[in-house]
Amino acid sequence: MGMIRSATPETTARSRRRPFRSEKAAAAGIGLFLIVFALACLFPFWLMVINSFAVAKSLALHGYAVFPSGFTLQSYRFLLQGKQLFLSYGVTASATVLGTAAGLAVTALFAYVLAHPKNRYGGFLSFMTYVPMIFGSGLVGFYLLVVRWLHLKDTLWALVLPYVMNPFYAFIFVSFYRSLPYELNESATVDGANEWVVFFKIIRPISTPVIATIGLFYALQYWNDWWLSLLFIDNSDLYPLQLLLRQLMSQMDLASLNHGNVLTLPPSEGVKLATVCLTIGPIIFVYPFIQKYFVKGLTLGSVKG
């Protein structure tokens, strides 16, 4: 019968060192992968920014390059020479701020009514909220509602009101509200608080993650929208940035087709890229302020128990 050897301190330390090294190697591999993935995601943005400064000849002969052969500010001078870009910035910013604030207020309050366990009409309201997600009114009915009945044509509200209530976002709020203990409402009601006080003093402060997440969705929707302005805006002073970008692209393509020597024109591709850089920049700065709420807001209410 062989003798059983007791573990020495050296063997114990060696056995502990092996898992620790493997964990460090795995963490290093994951970190390297994330760095490569982040660089791959940033590469299109680099091409967009660097080629917005490229000269027309470089873009015409070599296309998009990691490092163009020549640099110029001609595209940005072309965009900033008039007041249209600044007017469009004001329209888009106003529609985004007003629409996001109104959308959050309406959606959060409506979802609270849907999620309230004492609401006897909650099932009917949920059904009526779900139906528009499946069946739309059609483009003709939508246009007549905004133009003929609400008289919102060529107004800022035509860019705001149609997106104020999003049923999908409302159901995300409902899922979050139902994950909260109802004892919060009962204790506040015992103390004499009504539903308005319960919502604004108790429910809203603990709903910051989901409010930040839905607020980001609304802000992106309003900032990137061009469809409403194409339908309801004829006044050029009310053109948002995305419609301005669309028109600039069409005008530059038409000018390139009608002109004999494209190298003497303002760089059409450079103008497009510069416009994208100027329009996408502000909305990117929103992410750092709500990043800590974003993932938490998406997952809150998805796990029960």
C-alpha cells in the first residue's frame, strides 16, 4: 500500500497560482478582443471624419482613404457660408428637446395607468395601445389628421406631436412599473397621498434608469427623423438637419451630373461627409451622460422574483 503524501506549502501555492494565471490570460484575451472590436466600430467614423477634409481630386481618384493625399476646409466653408445650417440646427434641437420631454411625460404617465393594479380598464387600454402597433391608419389618413384637422402644416409641432406617444416604449415602462412592489403605493396612500403625489414623489425618482433609456430612444428618433418634415414642412426655415442633408445630397449629385469637370466643383462627397459630421456630433455627446443608466434601464423589469 503506497504512502499518502500530504500537500506541502509549495504544491498548494503552485496549485493556486495556475487558476490565477489562467484567469489573467482569459481576461487579457477578452480585453484584446474588445479593443479590436472597438477599433473596428470606430473605423467607419474615422473614414467619415478624415475624408470630410479631403480635396475633391483625392476623393474622385482614390475614393475614401484612411489618409487622404490632400486636405481642405472647402466642404465646411460651403456648408457654413449661409444661415440654413444654423436654422436647421435650431429646428432639430427644438424638436428633439420638446419631443423628448413631451414623449417622456405622456408615455410615463400613460404606462403608469396601464400598470396600476386597481385600474379596471387596464386590459382594454392595453389592447387599444397594442392595436396601433399592428394596424396603422395609412399615409392618407395620417396626412389629413395633421394637416386638415390639427392644422399643423409648416409648424414645429408637426415635427413633435406625431411621435409623442410610442406604444412600444409605453410597454417598457409598464414592465418596469409592474416589477416595483405595490406596497410603495399602499404605504403612501395610507399617509394621505393621492396618485399624482405617489407618481411624482415615489415612482418617478426610482424610475431614473428606464426614463434615461426611453429618453435616449426618443431623442434619437426626433434627431434622426426626416419623414415628418418631408410630409408637412414646405417652409425652408423649418427644415430639420436630416432633410437638409437629404436635399444637399440630391443637389450635389445633380450638380456633378450636369457639370463637365467634377474636379472643379465643391467636393460633393466631402460635402456629404462634412454634413454627416456636423449633424451626428451633438447627439453622440448625449451617450456619456446616460451610459450608466442605459443597460440597467433595458433590463429592469425583465426578471421577476
